[in-house]
Amino acid sequence: MNRLLSAGTAGLLAATLALPAAAHTGHAGDAMFVQGLLHPLSGIDHLLTMLAVGVWAAQNGGRAIWLLPTAFIAMLSSGAVLGMAGIELPAVEAGIAASVAVLGLLVLLNKRVPAAAAAILVGAFAVLHGHAHGTEMPQTAAPFLYGLGFVLSTAMLHGTGIAIGLARHMPRRLLATRALRRPESRAQ
């Protein structure tokens, strides 16, 4: 458990620390990509929500492990396009705050929900997060590169959340495996 959690944390930290160095390549496109990549890491609300989606996906298990992050990224992208186009959505900041609270509570309570319903919920929150990313895009940014950056960062955060969620249950699985092996070793 500690190895998996440490590997995920170390990978996220290494990627985050390496990004500022990549920003000094002298290419405006690279800088836009890096700005997009860093955007989800710059606000605690985005960071917590995206990690929570991964943890909750792992807690739900089965097809939710791939469905929730995929739904979030698809709807995040849709929301970003709306934000970049200047289309207003009501209560974006309140919805983002609600996403932190609701997803945090679902993770805390280990609440299992049918995968389709969970995907709809995370998708609705993702539109709001994407809208915020889109409206906060620097005016000089190349939209595709900036968007690619924050989508990649979001996927990385979801993956880290999934690793955390799976690691939380690993000791129980190891204990169950040991318990199943004991009768075999006694028979020999």
C-alpha cells in the first residue's frame, strides 16, 4: 500500500517540479501547454475534486474506475469550450465549491453509486470545472495546447486518486490472500 501511494505521490510531485523547467524552452506553444498543465494544480478546489473523482472511482470499482474519469474529462472539455467561447453558466464558483464538498463526502462515506449515476454527477461538476479553466485561459493562449495541458493534468490527478483509492483497500486484500493460503500450507 505504501509503495503504491508513494509511487503515485512521487510521480505527481516529480511532474509538478519538472514543469517549470519545461516552461523556459522559448516556445510560446510550450508555455501555453505548461500553463494549462499547471492550472488544475494551482487551486485547491480543482486539485481536491479531481483527486476525489479518482478515489471515488476506485471505491466504486468495476467499470466506474474508467467511466468516472472518462466522463469527467469529456465534460471538462465541453465546459472549457463553453468558457473559451464566452458562454456564461450560472453559479460556476458555487458549483465548484459544491463539487469539493459532495465528492469529498461521497469518498469519506465510501458511498457506492451505480456507475452511470456517478458518471452523470461527476460530469455535471466537470462542466463547471472546465468552464472555469476555459474562462481563466490567458488571452494569448493557444486554446488547443492550453486545453491539452489541463486535460492531461486532470487525467494524471484522476490516476493518482485511483491509486490512492486502490491502495486504501490493499491491506485487506493481502490479509484475505494470506487467510486463503493458510489452509493449503497446513495440508502440506
